Amino acid sequence: MSAETLLYHFTHIDNLPRILEAGGVLCKRDCGNARNIAHFEVQARRDRVQVPIPPHGNLHDYVPFYFAPRSPMMYSIHKNNVPDVQCDTHELVYLLSSVERVRHSGLKFVFTNGNAAVAFRRQFFNDLERLPEVLDWDLLGADFWNNTLEDQDRKRRRAAEFLVHERVPWNVIGGIGIATNTMKPACWICFTRIQHVRCQRVKSK
């Protein structure tokens, strides 16, 4: 693990103005009619998943981040495998933060050892001292994460989540990641209103 443990939340570029107006990223329960890029059945399942440790609630009470920029969900969007979602991954942006930023801000959080919507082997934690041991850091840093005959749990572990309770203010966001530089003009609104946020390319596939 590096000195700073990066976190990645992705959304459609069309959602940036409402995120700016809200002063940060809101959880699913509070974000209103944002442009959806998620699988409806998975979202319905997430709404039923209760978080068994403080600050409790369910998954829709949290803003989800990944520990890896290239996630199984992003790959599904790229392959047009998400029903009712029609967009190119180039239209998506990452909001970048870090575990350290969240901790220093005093926000409440939990994290999981894999995809939070999958019950198999799912565990929740809120003690950062456990972070180095409960995540598969080699897999999170790997170029490929498909399941194999020897290990049918790779995709779930690759989708480990860091979940911030209710809201992530803009001062906790350190950057905006884009797949191609053609998306930079659409992000300039962030530079004019949020001076400390930088824009950088993030490999999405």
C-alpha cells in the first residue's frame, strides 16, 4: 500500500452540475433523480443490505468508492452489459479521494472485503487498522481480475468498497479522473468553482 490509499467514485458527466450545487457527493438515498449508470436489480439489492456495524443504515445511506480505478462495474458498462444503461465509459468521470482525506475530515465510514451487494463472504469493517489485512491488495493492483478455475472469487474481491456515510463534501475530493482529454472541457465548471480540484486522466479499461 502507498502512503495515500486512493479511492474512486464514478458517475456520469451529466451529474457533475447537481453534485456541485449540493456541495458534494450525496448518497443514493439523497441524490434525487441523478442520471443512472447502475444495474436496477443490483441497486434494489443494495437497498436491502443492512450495514451491521456503526454507523449502520443500509448501502443506499452511503457514498460508494472503489479502491481500484478499473472495476468490474466499469467493465460491464464498457461491454454494454448493464440493462437500460446506454453510455460510453468516456462519458463517465471519477471523483478521486483517499482514505486519509476521509479520515482527516471526520466523516463516518465502513469498508468491505469485496462487492458490498454480494452476500458471499461479505464482511464490513470500520477500523482502518484492519485495512491492510482484509483486502486483496495484489488483486486490486492487477491488470486482470477475472475469475479463474482456481479462484472463483476474484471479481467480488476486486470490487471491494469504501463507503462514506451520507455525504462527501467537495473538500474531501482531490481530483476528477477522466478517460480521455476530450472530456476536459465538460469539467471546466469544476475548475471555476472548486479551485483545489484538479483533472487528470484515469485508465478506465
